[in-house]
Amino acid sequence: MNKIIPLICLLSLSLLAACNNNDQSAKDGLYQESGNTVNVNDQRADIYNKNGKDVSEDFGYVRHQRSPVTGQQVSNDHYTPLDREKLADTISKLATDIPNVDDVSTLVTSEEVLVVYATNADNRSTIADQVKKTAMSVVPRWYQIYVTDNTALRKNVENFATMDSDSIRTEYAIDELIKEMKKSPQGK
């Protein structure tokens, strides 16, 4: 009898430790429950219509509720920052689809989009309008968009690629570059 009590205590402690590990795994996101519950905060491809391709033919749909559990506090961690690098990449790729636009460099800051493109078209204003509208279709409306076909300014735009909004005198340098870009047609 004396040997059974310590054995029961040892088994109880090991059972409690195992339960604690499972709870911690769930908190860390290591444990994912499947079933009828879909949590859109999970970074799981199986709930996001991703089929391993870059191109999706499926519709995109997500539903959020203010508070899925009555009385639960709602956090503000659902605001997604813009990925400026991806925006610049998308603008440049789309702009090269415009006829007579061969080479595009794009810089996206927190307030502006600067696009330098090479063209061999005769109507500079029409091409500038098309490039500007392409950029407008990608970024939120509050962005100011400046375009230029002066490829000599490309190096100036490239110099900002390694900088960020906290770099010294960045705002002044960008404002000076925008003044130069405005000498080119800006579209309608």
C-alpha cells in the first residue's frame, strides 16, 4: 500500500505535465484543430483556397465577426500593413504590359509612388496617363503618383531602394526628385 501512493502521485504529476504541454502547444499555434471551425488567423493554406499555384481561379472569401464569443475583447491586430516592395513589383510588372513601355522602375513610399519608365512612343502624355492609371489601380487612393519618362532619373529612384522613411533627409530628397519628375508629362 505504501508503494502504491507514490506511484499514483507520480502518474498524476506526469499526466498534469502532459496536459500542460498540450495547452502550451495550442497557445503557440503548434496544435491546429480541424473540423467545422475555421479561424482566419491560422496561417494554413488549406483554409485559403491555395492550390500550390501562384494563380488562383477560385474566388476569395473571408468572414470576420466583431467578437465570435460573447463578452470577448476584440483586439486590433487585424490591420495589415502594405507590403511596399510587392506593390512596387506589381506596378512595374503591369506597366511593362502597356504597349511601348519597355523598362519600369517603381518606388513606393508611405505617401508617394514614383515611376520611371522607358518608352519609344510619340505621344508621351498618353503613355504617362496609362502608366499613372496602372499605378493608381494598385495602391490605395491616398497615394500621390508621379511618373516620368526621363530615364536619367532612374538612378535617383534606385538610390532610395535601400532607404526607409526614417532615414535622414529622405523626405527632402524625395521632394526634390518629385520636382524633377513633374517636368515630364503626368497624364490626366
